[in-house]
Amino acid sequence: MVFGQVVVGPPGSGKTTYCNGMSQFLSLIGRKVAVINLDPANDSLPYECAVNIEDLVKLSDVMVEYSLGPNGGLVYCMDYLEKNIDWLQAKLEPLLKDHYLLFDFPGQVELFFLHSNAKNVILKLIKNLNLRLTAVHLIDAHLCSDPGKYISALLLSLSTMLHLELPHINVLSKIDLIESYGKLAFNLDFYTDVQDLKYLQYHLDQDPRSAKYRKLTKELCEVIENFSLVNFTTLDIQDKESVGNLVKLIDKSNGYIFVGMETSAVEFSKIAVAPVDWDYYRYPFFLFSLQSTVAAVQEKYMKDDENIDATE
């Protein structure tokens, strides 16, 4: 059984940077990593990829030949990849014996909550190659500073979770830059835990552009809360503690933590429900303590502000 990550998210959320940093971190802790670039628009890769979709189809060629824009071209490329899934499987088979896989997907969000081509590619790989994959959905953390954009990010995250039907982790990326676009209205845990969204209504009403959509916004917030599926973890890809905490979550979601363990079903259950900061035997290479608390992240990356609303 082979484990890996499906890295998705809007343009600019840091997917390629994530794949580069995550591959370096996983190599540091002793895993052989293969990065698979499935973004035909990504022609500047900071990492060495084991498989590159440009060897099969190039976005620039598609746009010229079929007179398509970038979005239409990406949809065509994913359709073409789905029809030629045998090519991708043949490229992956030599890696299955001892590699951990990172799939770097395009940033066109329609591919992951509307179209079925990317989902079909993932599901076929899971079925045919016996993969255990977790979807890592990156959202730029600075969206939290704008209530309207934050609600949009929640809707996108929820739609992607429901569409892909994979073990799923939503990540606020670039957490070190979270206050670059303004102060947050609430403490960080309000945004990571997706707490009572009605508290955002006051701040939305301050913007005349969104005030007239008050009823629609209220209904959308209720949809998010009724599903009660979305929450976030945080990530600074340049901080080894932050990356390590995320790796623990991913390994727990796709079952990597259970590989090689010989114990009873009861013990498996205890591990499955244990907090993330349990003693993770798989990381003898870690020379630091991994403590993932939102309060610690807020203290590290956000300035104290007495005016931040409390959300007790």
C-alpha cells in the first residue's frame, strides 16, 4: 500500500511551494518522496518532479490548437489526462515500492468542486494502484482578514470536501503572513475552528457592498454550520514544527501511522481517537517538540491587540 497527498487549492495559495517544502521535510525524516506535477500551467518548478504532465500534454499547445483560454485549456488537459490514465499509471508504477507520493494539482478551483475529471483521475489511481491519499486543501491565511472572503473560502473548502470524497485536511497556508492585509476581527481559533459565524455579520454589514446581501450571507453561513465539516489547521512551510504538526495530521488521516504496527483492534482504536500530539513513534528523527495549539500559533505570528473581539 502506497501513501501520499493530493495537494489542491486556489491559485496563489502556495501549492507548489508546499510540495517543495513538504518533500524536503519528508526526506529529512527518512522517507523517499516523489513529487508528481499534474499542473500543465506550472512551467517553473522549484522541485525535481518524478512525473510531469507536460510530458503528456502542454497547456500552451492546447490553448493555441483549440483557441481556448487558460481555464478552458486546463479543463481540456484534465480531460486528456483522464482519458490517458494508463500513461500516468505506467509512470507511477516504478515508484510504488518505496516512495511517498505528492500530487501537485492545478489551481483552477472548478476542477475540484464542479468538474469530475480530476476526481476521476484520483479515484482511478486509488483503485488501480492501491493508494491511500489525503487531500490537502490550501487556503491563503490572509483571507481571514476579510469576512466576505473568509466565508467564500469556507464554501470552497466545503464544496471540495464533498466533491473529492477523500480524507481531507484544510490548511490556512502562509500563516506567518496572516496580518499582512489587516488585523483579524477575532482570535485565530475563531477562524480555525469555524465558530459561530453570526458574529461575522456585524463586520460584513460595515461593507456597503456586502450589506445588501445580508440574507444570502446568512443562509450560506447556515449551510456551512449545518454540515459542520470544515475546520482548519495552520501552516508556515518554512517552520519545521509547523510542517511536522501537519504531517502528523495527514499520516493519521490516511492511515500511515498504522503501517507496520502489530496490535489489537482496541489499540488501533485508541490511536485513531488520540490527540494529535500523542507520542508519534514514527518520528525518531525529530529533535524538537511538536505542539500544535492555535494559541501558540497566534502568539507566534500575530501581534497582541486588546481590541480583538473575544469569542468565548
